[in-house]
Amino acid sequence: DSGVTQTPKHLITATGQRVTLRCSPRSGDLSVYWYQQSLDQGLQFLIQYYNGEERAKGNILERFSAQQFPDLHSELNLSSLELGDSALYFCASSDRDIYNEQFFGPGTRLTVL
Amino acid sequence: SQKIEQNSEALNIQEGKTATLTCNYTNYSPAYLQWYRQDPGRGPVFLLLIRENEKEKRKERLKVTFDTTLKQSLFHITASQPADSATYLCALDIVAGNTGKLIFGQGTTLQVKP
């Protein structure tokens, strides 16, 4: 158990809908990272927050947004969902903003029908 | 273009042998390189981190080498066990200013047969 929690575990929704994925980092970790993993793309970095501020961006679509709250939990919002958004979404946390190992949560499996 | 390449074919070895996995990259200058293990349907688990000025790092049965001239890292598991069967991901730690992000390879699946 990495100490990172993610909810929900599974999410099934329809195209065009909006969903929110939630992540609670390990106690004391200030950085939260979001990743998308699909069979054809592998593990893709989406975005990083450090102590409430956006720190780095990867291949995140404009339809996706995230935030980190004062209690350090983070939410990833996915809107106008498309079939291709079906994937595993992982959250990871670390105690620093760079040069660090990351602890991954169990993931949220999103299925868009 | 920037690429990270790991052998996409599964690596099948006999229990007790040494497994060697390769990670090659082009057009990146990583400060660190990390290796993770991922079991089906689960999140990656950190294994080892090696800095650009380190040639080799060990942890129990695991060994990682990092050659920045060849742009290659090798990951070794000695005395492999069936429980080592999983997908292994290499990740480049790309730092720019005060931001850093991990860029993952596609992973190599290792099967250790008893």
C-alpha cells in the first residue's frame, strides 16, 4: 500500500459527460501528479501540483483540468468525454517538487461508452 | 524527436537466472533515471533511482546502470523468481528550472518461469 488513495476505483459514463477523479496523497507529501495510461499510449504525464500551485504540465487536453486544495488532496476534472478518454488514471505523490521517487495510487479506471 | 525505447517483446527467463532489461532514449538529457514495477491493473511501484553522475546502483537483487554517453540504462534482476514477473517501466526525470516531470517508457513485461 503506497499510502495514496484514489476514488472512485471504477467509473462508467457516456460520451459528452463530465467526471471528477479524486486523489489523496501520502501524509506529508506536497506534490501530486496525474497520469493517464492507455494500452496504446502507455503512461502519460498530465499535470503536477506542488503545495497548491500548478508546477508542470504534460500532454493534458484543454477539456481536462485539475486543482490541489489546501488540504493537499487533488481533483482531476474531465469534461466533454470522448471514447478515447477511456483509460486508467493514476495519481502519484512525492515529498518534493523535483528529483524524487513517486508513490502511485491504485488508479481509477474510466470507461466512456 | 524525443523517444524512450524499451523492448516491447516480453522477456521470458527461467527461475534463478538473471533478467536484463534495456532502456534507450534519444534527444533527452535526464537528470535522473528511475525504474518502476507495475503489476496488471495496479499503480507503478518505485524500485530504483540513479543520478546522471552515477554509473551503477544496487538494491538487494536489483542493479541499475546508467550510461549517459550511450543514452542507455540496463536493469538487472539476479536470481529471478516467479514473483518478479511484472512489467518494468523506465522513466526519465526531466528537469527544467524548478519543474520536473517523469517521462515513462512503454515498459517490458518479464515472465519468470519456475
